Amino acid sequence: MDTSLLPFALLCFTSFFTLTNPLGTMPVFLTMTQGMTEQERRSIVKRATIVSFITIMVFVVAGQFLFKFFGISTNGFRIAGGVIIFKIGFDMLQARYTPMKLKDEEIKAYADDISITPLGIPMLCGPGAIANAIVLMQDAHSIEMKGTLVGIIALIYLITYFILRASTRLVDLLGETGNNVMMRLMGLILMVIAVECFVSGVRPILTEIVSEGIVKIQ
């Protein structure tokens, strides 16, 4: 068995769970679905998680093609992804539930069908999650690791589905203090992951620059 499979699986799970952030999405989801029946809420959650999963899978599969088509280097994307994820983690460390700021009139406009926008995209499947998916797919060097990545993403959205389905009870159970504590802990974890991602992108670039400099001097 590949000894790197378990650490990779843990990295996938922790990073995707914090980026998907179903616990932080709960209060916003309840606000946007206020007045709806439990059946309507379940239908919205089901569509949102399916749309999010399909969107992530598109980028997981097409990530290599996008790099080649736009001439983007993997290391450059790691740096950009690290910055995006760090910003999301910093916001979570401040216990900000979501980067989405919705006005009352916008909530009413979304009330008919919020499953695709803004709940599915960008709340459950934002730029941080997309960047993380592409970077982790680059790091998956074997079929087992690629399968693990896809399986973990599917598991995360399944967990997200059940969390949002039970959002009314969970919000009452955790309370505002519990939500804030969970948010800060996940934000800290996410910031550490972001720094690792940023450094792994910067290191090869700096090594290449130093190597070229030494060759020119010689």
C-alpha cells in the first residue's frame, strides 16, 4: 500500500471541508430560505450539492487542459491558489461566515431558486475549492491517489448535504459561540494549508532562478 495515500487523503478531506465550509454556510442558508418548507429546503440543498460536485469534477478533469491552453505553469497556479485559500482562511479566522454579502432585496430575488447561485456557486464551490481541486489533482501521482481525491470530494459534498439538511437543529445546538469557535479553528487549518501550497509553488521557481544565475556566472 502506498504510504503517502493516507496523508494525501487527510489533506484532501481537511482542505475541502474547510473550503466548502458547510457549517459557516448554515446561517446564510437559513436566512435565504426563511419561510420555505422543509421539503423545499431539502430540494434546494440536493440541487446545490450536485451542482457543486459536478463543477468541481469538471475542473479536476480539465485542469491539465486549462494549464496547457492558457500556458499556465503549475507552480504559478499553486502560488495564486495559496493566496486565495489564505484569504478565505483569514476571513474564517475572523469568524466571518461567508464572503458573500447579501442584501435583503437580493435574498428575496434568490428565494425562488438559490441552489445554483449563490448557494452552489460560489458558496459551496468557490474559487478556493476549485484551485484546491486542481492543485491536488496535480499532486495525485497515481491512480489510487486520483481515486482517493474524487472519493473524498464526493464524501465532502455528501456530508455537506446532510449538514445543510439538518441546519436548523445544528445552528440551535452549536449556538453562536460554537459556530465562531469552529470557524476560527478551520480558518487556522486552512491558512496553514495555504502557506504550504504557496511555498511549494515558490520554491521551484526560486531554485530555477538561482540555478540559472549560477550557470551565467560560470
